[in-house]
Amino acid sequence: MGFVRQLTARGDRIALFLVDQRMPLVSGTDFLLEALPLQPTARRVLLTAYADSNAAIDAINKVKLNHYLL
């Protein structure tokens, strides 16, 4: 998340967040929840290798995903 804050602070725009739902320190949904206030126009793509429909529904509702890739 520090990198997103740095880019935002210097005025750079992020076009796309492509995140995995199961990352080591934070879920993809939680990452997007923190990142989107900083970069609200960025497109949001969540991917996962697991058929976790609850995570997909949660992400769609909370962060308004543009795409979900299984």
C-alpha cells in the first residue's frame, strides 16, 4: 500500500489494480478498499485460483469490481 500512497502523493494516476484475492499480508478486497480512496478512477480486477463465491460477491459489493477472474 505504501507504493500506492507514494504515487498518489506525487500526483501520479494508477490506471489498473490487478490483485489476487489471497495475498500474503492482506486480501485483494481489503487492499482495494484501502487503495480506492487514493485512486478512485483506477479500474479494479480481482483474480483468484479458488472458487470462492463469497469473496467475489463481497468484492463486487464493496469495491465495485470491474472484472473478476477465476
